[in-house]
Amino acid sequence: MPLTAPVISGAQKLVLYETRARYFLVGSNNAQTKHRVLKIDRTEPRDLVIIDDKHVYSQQEVRELLGRLDLGNRTKIGQKGSSGLSRAVNAFGIVGFVRFMEGYYIILITKRRKMADIGGHSIYKIEDTNMIYIPNDSVRVTHPDEARYVRIFQNVDLSSNFYFSYSYDLSHSLQYNMTLLQTPYDHGENEELHTSNSSKQDSFDIFEDEGLPTQVVHGLKNEPYAKYVWNTRLLEKVQDTVHPDWLLYIIHGFCGQSKLLIYGRPVYVTLIARRSSRFAGTRFLKRGANCEGDVANEVETEQIIHDASVMSFTAGSYSSYVQVRGSVPLYWSQDISTMMPKPPIRLDQADPYAQVAALHFDQMLQRFGSPIIILNLVKKREKRKHEKILSEELYPAIINLNQFLPPEHCIEYIAWDMARYTKSKLCNVLDRLSMIAENVVKRTGFFVNRSDFHCHTLRPDDRWGDLGGHPTTHGRIQTGVLRTNCVDCLDRTNTAQFMVGKCALAYQLYALGMIDKPKLQFDTDCVRLFEELYEDHGDTLSLQYGGSQLVHRVKTYRKIAPWTQHSKDIMQTLSRYYSNAFSDADRQDAINLFLQVYQPSENKPHLWELPTDFYLHQSNTMALPQERRSYTFWWANGLLSYLPVPYDEVPCEKNRKEVVAKRVNRYDESIDMYTEFFKPYELTSFDDTFCVAMTNSAREFMPKSVGLDHSPFTVRKPEETGKSVLGNKSSKEEAVLQRKTAASAPPPPSEEQISSSSEDDSEEDREDEATSSQRYTPIKLAESRDNVHAQEEHQQQPAREPYGLNLSALPRDEDLCTYHRFSHLGRNQHKVERSEQLMDSKEFLENVINLAPVSLFGGDSIYEVSAPRVDSETRNIFRAHIQAGLGEIKTMCREDILIYREYVKNRYIKRLVTVKMNESATANESVAGFPMTSWVEAGAFSGNSSLALSSSTLLLDFPINPWDIMLCLSGTVIACENAIVVAIIFYTPTLRTPMFVLIGSLATADLLAGVGLILNFAFQYLISSETVSLITVGFLVASFTASISSLLAITVDRYFSLYNALTYLSERTLHCVHLMLLGAWGASLGLGMLPVLGWNCVHDTASCSVVPPLTRTNVALLAVAFFTIFILMLGLYCKICKIVCRHAHQIALQRHFLAPSHYAATKKGVSTLAIVLGTFGASWLPFAIYCLVGERGDPAVYTYATLLPATYNSMINPIIYAYRNTEIQRSLYVLFCGSARTDVSYRSRSPSEV
């Protein structure tokens, strides 16, 4: 597949020459090697006559052409008039051509300022323009209203937030532009193939002799998205007659870029806002939507994150996220005839089938795909209906549209009264917005041009796996968009968009491998930089639509704004009210005239005579539509077959027609982004470059203190930050003044003013570079001639100024004589006879060893490098390393084991090891299956148990021990059994007696013990850490101790229920049971905390027991505690047996004989007690005895063989104490069958029966 690249405009520097009959506009590329000429006729008073010969001139050819024009237009001696060809103005692009009541004007960009850089593509802001009248004075037909129209037109200040680029399509998103480059093109236009010979540069092509093979590249130039282009109508007259290089499309809105430094790695954060040119206007004069589905104040905001270390689109890492704001898509307006701060909202037209909403959402589905998520922030609860009217109309419209869409592509609606939520002191607005933002980003996804990193596989995140969007072979694309609205779409909307953008920024940085988790905190350098961008973005959009800055900011909703902010909010409210009341009408007329919504004519009433502009924006009022769209199939044909992917990005035939592809050489200037960005033909200073001057997180936000974390993702206190919380006040005010839309403009310039403003090309270039020093604050520049004069003075300065020296013109004769003597002495000192030199060199050459080169370098160049060859042995080593990381470890041979064992011995063992310990270690390896890699620093934990520690945090590289698997399975069964018992006792109100509280305590302890066994297995093989292992061991000790203590408490309770049978129910209360359990659990937790608090053998291996990291003293204490409890239980159960036998004997004496049933019951009770005690003793006695008599050098199989049966006691406890109880059986039956059994009679049982 041939490569593709965006085409760079060949008309970046323009010079307008004039004669009496013609204007000649000469355009060239940045290097001034290719030129085009545009001829404009000045003899036509009303028509626009432009001739473009489509020929590309060289620099010599254009000079000769201008020379001939100058000679041909010189006047004869004695005749009046101008002489020859004169330069009128220098420019950087054409905004367009406009006509009012007289002839046409040409609008040229005379000053520009670089605002952003995306992959080498420069984005410029218009700083100044020149509006030049084309017809000559001799043919000019004057009109009395011409000057008024010019003033109205110039009320749209083109130096206020209008942007353009020569190579990047600002009307489309980054996702569209990069998807376009990845689309295959088999053939393009029938243009000649530019070879390396035809694309040579005159003076700076240092690679022209490389002799590289020619490769065909498709240079792509697509049609802009007309909705966001503001000079479409101004270029309408010439777009079919001139070459596309002359067409420069501008957008209106906002563009800002900042540099996020991550330990020196530059990451550019760019924010671009595109304001719609359809149904555009001011706040109260443009509400709702028009008949074509275009809404007021519609702005598409895109945040672009890219790693500036790599500039290329194909090799770099880029990510973007898009969201939209816009008025509610209904026919509604506000009556501004009355002087009210909030004019009442009224619905102008009924739309029962939601036709206007259908048109609007159809546009969004085509551009963004599905799902469309609406975040409606208008108020819900009001004393008098105001904003609520819009919600009551919007929601039924969405319901009506969704019933015809497939469920997976339906429009999602989120309504949230943000204003009411803000008034609550207990609620946090931003927390709620964070939840909404997380769900929205998960649904829509975002665009990233590369696949996941390997670190995402090593450290997976659950939120990353649930992310939406559409995955591709190159990464993922965003499908769907969030559409946020309130009434004005200003304050609340900007805060909501910031929170969604903050959430998306975290995912974008995570996708680019910059952070380890997709989450960002407030008060970090990164978020503060992003917040400042969004506040500038919100202020700019608010000035354009509402006439003032934002009233409520992010800090207002965070409730950290100072008290002085309230007075500023009041001033902004008054400013907005004044602008809406007195200047909105004039601004609306200017916008209508600039966008050519209204075109002056002799047969029309003047613009200022129109009572309303409603008919200008509603096309169906002047003529009925020829065909009506279906109310059910309200989307475009073929749209559903491509959803959720945006229809505009699908490589279908319709979209291919909007792209022009031409075949060029890969080194052609028209696609060479490196030459365009670095400009090797110009001498520049690093200090004046845009990347150095832009806002920098390390310079603007990072604290200046020594010793602080330099990460931009570290939460900082306000007093630590390098920039105040409110930012630089003076720069903020200057930025506001710079962005403010001008209310008036001077009259059109005369020819004298035009000619006096002409400057040289070189001076304009220097001025253009100087204007790229800051992003927002306006800069006053000196004239270019003054700059040249200053440079000349700087070159003539003495050397003392830059170097601190004062060099005179010529040295003195005495100094020269001294220097000559010094040099002669040096030569004589080191002089060697030539014969000796030859002998030495010959002897040296004879002893030289011929060295063969290790590497053979091929014909690599700066453009491509051949891949190095790797031998099979190296590949096998790398493959084994990768497989080991995936868990597929090859069996080690005996030689490798011996080498590793020697390495461990020499490095870690600090003392002599006896032959006995070596034999035991070998036995451990052969019997227990423990590898040598389980040793730690002193080798004391080798093969003793699964609780052994390791100081490494890496995954263990040995197979899983089967004993550990059995312990984990035992823990799983224990946890499941006891979890059911705990749940039944907790959710059954009748089981709240002292007896069942004790059973619940036993089940809880056994449940925790089972969980501890599972966690021990997981942590041992996944997270091998000292701290984690100590916590796990302490958890197990506490759980098993609590289990044994609960058994003792149950035994005590049974004894007292038989010993004091008559007074048991009155004396044995829940309070007493709770106190007893509190003491038992407190003692258990105390024993469990001992290893964590330092009573372990991590650093003292000589004190280790058979269960490391527990010390011998600790294990002995636990064993003594167990024997004490066991003896107590044995004594109590013996007394219980005596009491039971005595009661049976008394019953027999009263009845003169013992009934068979009573005899059987007595025998069954005694046997049950024997089973209970025997099970307990058989489970724990072997392990307790081994802990007392075992040594740390004994094989680990002994520890496992005694510890595993001890866990069976916790497995049997729920069967003995819980599941045999009839009341718990009834609860289980109700749980699984839904009702209790009626064929069995239940009665309350005493603890003695239990």
C-alpha cells in the first residue's frame, strides 16, 4: 500500500503588487522555492475577475515576470499616474473576498501568531488583517451606505480567536485526520510524478545526492467540514477557479497548548474549540435550533495529547477526545423586549414529531457515531417554571426518536440539576460529575493511534478493560460523543466538560504509558495546567457568546474560591447583562454580514432596517421544502449499517469523493513535514522557538523548593505550588482584553495607508517568528527595521559585554615578540628527528594487529535503516526469557542447579553451614519439592513452609508446591462452609440467643482462617514481600486462635447450661456472652499482632521455628496456650459427662428403671462429646507437639503434614455445631426451598441439647 501524507499549502507567504489595472498576488512556500501568481482585475467596478494560470514558478522565473510587469506598466515622461509595479502589502493568507454595495474587497492576513503544534503541523492565530478595495478609483461607483456596511463587517474582529493551518485540517478532529491517512488509495489524480530531480531545492537540499530509490506517496487534501469553517461564503466566488493552495480555511473558537513535562519528557496538551458557523450569534438573540437542525452556541471541543518526543503522525503517539456543547435542539427563544436579567423562555413552534431534534442528532450520528449521550444540566425544581420548560420538551422528543433506533444505538439521556446540587452544603458537585464522567468515557471511549503497551498487560486495570469505543489494528477510535447543555451552555457546561475532560485525560495518559492508573487527582501540576486551559477556553467562549467571562468556575464548585471572587462574579454578571442589552444587536448584525447570511443588494432592505433576522436563519420560511424526511426513519441512508463507527470516517464512495489524492515523491516539499517544521533555510534561536515559550508545567506550576517530587501527578499543597491558585492576575486581564471582541473598528483603509504599511519579506518573517513567544498575553513588537538596527548594534558591541573581556584592535609589538619566543621554545622542546620518527613508525606498524570489524554496516541513510540480523542462539535466549515471564519455565539441568546453589551460598550465607544442614536442604528439595530459590538472605527459610519470606518483589520463578495447593483448597472449603453459617445467623432474627452468638463467633473465626489460607497462597506466589507475609501470618494466627477460643467458650456455655439448668436462662445474658467473646478475640488479636510488631525471625534466622517467620518463643507460647485450652476443655467435658450420667441415674431411681430411649440418648450424648473432643485433639495435637519438639532444619514436609490436618478442624466445626442444629436446618431449608418444612415439628433447644 503506498504511503499517505497531508499536503502542505504552497501559498504561505504572499506579496500583493499593484498597478492601475491589476493586482498581482504572488504566493510562495516557506522556502520561497515555488511560487504561484494570481491576477486580479481592477477595471471591473462590481464583478470579481481572477485569473490563475495554475503554473508553478521558480524564484528566478517570478523575478523575471515581475520585472517585465514593472517595465510594461511604467508611464511615459510627462504623463500623470503611478509608475510601474509597486508593492502594496505582505500577507500570510487570504481570508476571502466580500462585496457590499460597490465592488469587491480582498481580506488578507497580515500578522499571525503560532498557537499550537500538532505533529509538526503549525496552528496559527490571526493577529491582524488588511481589507483592500479591489476596483481602481477611476472605475469606482460610490454608494452612500458602503461605509456603514464596512464598519458593520469589521465589527467581527478577525484578530480575536480565528485560527488556521497550512497543513492540518482544523475543521475535523484528529481522529478523522489520522483515519484519513490510514485509508488506502490505489490511484489519485493524473498529475505528474515529482521525482527527486524536479523537487530539488535551490540552496539547502543537502540530501539530493543520496541516490535513494524513488517511492510514491499519496498527498491527501480533503474537503473541510463546512459547519465549522467561517470563511466558506467569502471563498465561494474563487474556490472553483483558483488552485487549492490559495484557499485557506479559518475556524473560530479557541486554541491553546501547554507542555506537560514528565521527568523531562514533553507531552503536549492541546485544547481546540470549533464554533459552528451555522445559526451563529449572541446569547439572547440565538436560542434553540433552526429548521435545518443547527443549534445556537454549538461548540465542538477536542483535547489532544501527544508525546512531543516524536513528531511524525505515523511513528508518534497521539490521542484525542471530543465533546460537544450546544443549545437545546427545540424551537425556543427568550423575549428581550423587557429589561429583565432572565427573560422568560417561550416555545415558538410546536414540533410533535421532534423533526428539528431528529435533524440535529442525525448530524451528530454521522460525525461522531453512537452512542450520543446528552447531559442536561438545566434546573428541575423551580417556583416558577423557567428552565424546566426545556426539559419537559426535550425528554419526550428523545423518547420519540429512540423508539425507531436499534437499542444499542439509542440516544442516552442524563438529566441532573447541577444548580440545585451546588446549593447543598453536604453534597459535592465535582464528585457527582466525576461519576458521570467515568461512565461517559467508558461508553464512548477515545481515540489513540497505537495499540496497548506491554505494561498494560503486566499491570492490568479493570477500568481499562471495560473501556468503550471501537478497537482497531492501530489502536482504538472514539464512537459516540457527550453533548452537554444548560440554558446558556457557559458556566455549568464548562465545569461539566472540564470534569469529563479530566477523566478522559487520565485515560489518554494511561494509554500513552505515562501513568500506571487511569486516574488524576486535583491539586497536581497536570490537573492545574489542564484546569487553566479549560478556564481560558471557557472565558473565550463566554466572551464570544455572552459578552463576559465565566461567572462560575471550577474553583467555585470546589468551594475553594476566595471571598474576592464573589465580587468578580458580580462584575462579570453586570458585564454580561450590559453586553446583552446594548451591544448584542450590533454584534449579531456583524456576524450575519460576515457569514454572508445576509448579502446586501439594491433590491433588499438594508440590514439595519430588518426587524428580525429570523427569516435569514430559517430557510423554510421563504420556500417550502421539496421533500420531507421520514418521521420514523429520521437518519441518513446507510447510517445504521456502519454504527457505532462515525459515518463520515467510513471509507465509502461518498467520503472518498471528498478527498483529493495526488502522487508525489516521498521527499517532495509539499509533504515534507520536517522541512516545514524545522525550516533549515532560516537562522533561528532556540530561545525564540514556540516549544520553549509555551506554558510549561515545570516552569509555571511545579514548586521551586528543593527535595520535592518532580512528578506532575503528585498532589501539592497550595502554598507549595510555583503558581498561585488564582494564577497571574495581570496576565489574566490582558488575556481577556486580547480575546475580547471589538465593538467597533476604524473605517476602511485608503490606498495611502496601504502603501505606507508595506514592508520587506525578510522583516515580515522576523516579525512572524517574534510573535510566537507567548500563548495568551499580547506582545508589543518593535518595527522590523528597529530589530535589524538592534542586531547590527549588537554585532558592533565590544567583546566585554558578552564575554567579559576587552580586546583591543591590535596587539603591541612587545606582546607579539614574547608570543613568538614562547612558540619557538615549545617547538624546540618537543622536536624529534625525522629519521627517528620513521623508524618508530615502521616498528609500530609491524607490531600492529589487524583487527577485523565485528559489525558490517550496509547502505543505511537518514531515511531508512535495515533491520539487524540476530543469530539463533540469541533468539533462543530471548524466547526463553519471554516464556519465563509468561510462566512457562523450562526445567533446570543439574549443572545449572549446582551453579545457582554455589551462587546463593557465596552471596547470602554468612556463616559456615554444617554437613547436616546441607543434607537436610537436599532432603527438603527431594521430599517436599521446594526449590532452592525459596531461600532468603541467610538461607534460613529454605524449604520450611509456605510462610517463608522473600525480600524480592518479583514473581517467584519456581513451580507451585502441591502442599500449598491443598492448603488453599482446604481454606476455600472452610470459607464457603462458614460463610453460610455466618449469613444464616446474621439474617435470621430468631437466632440471636447466647448459644447462637457463640456459634457465630466460631464460624466467623473459621471463615477468617479460610480466607487467610487463600490469601497466603495468593500472596506467596504473586506478591512476595516481607510486609505482606508478616501480615498474612499474623492474620492466620489470630484467626485460628479465635477459633480455638470460641470452642472453649462454647464448652463453658454448655457446662453452665447443665450445671445451673434452672437459672441458666436468667443468668446467662447476651451481655455476659459478649464480654466473654470480647476477651477471647482481644487475646487472639494480640497474639496475631506479635509477628507484625517485630516478634519474628526475619533478621535473626537463628531464632526461627518450624513455621517461619515465627520465632521459637512465639511458637512455644502458642503451643502452651493451646495445651491450656485443650486441658480446660477436657476437664469441662468430663464434668459434663458426669452431670449427664448423674441425671440419668436420678431419672432411673424415680422411675425405678431407665427407659431404653433415655439410655440411648445418654449414650448418644456421651459419644457425641467424645467425638467433639477427639476431633479437636486429633486435628491440633500433632501440630502443637511438632512445634515444641521440631527444629528449623527439619524437612518442610513435616510442617505441612501436621498443619494440613489442623485446618480440617475448622472444616468440621460447622458440621458439628451448626448444620446438626434443627433451627439452622430450618433456616437453610427456607433459604433454598423458599418455605419451611411442615412435616417436622420444631421446638427451642437448650445449649445442653445442642
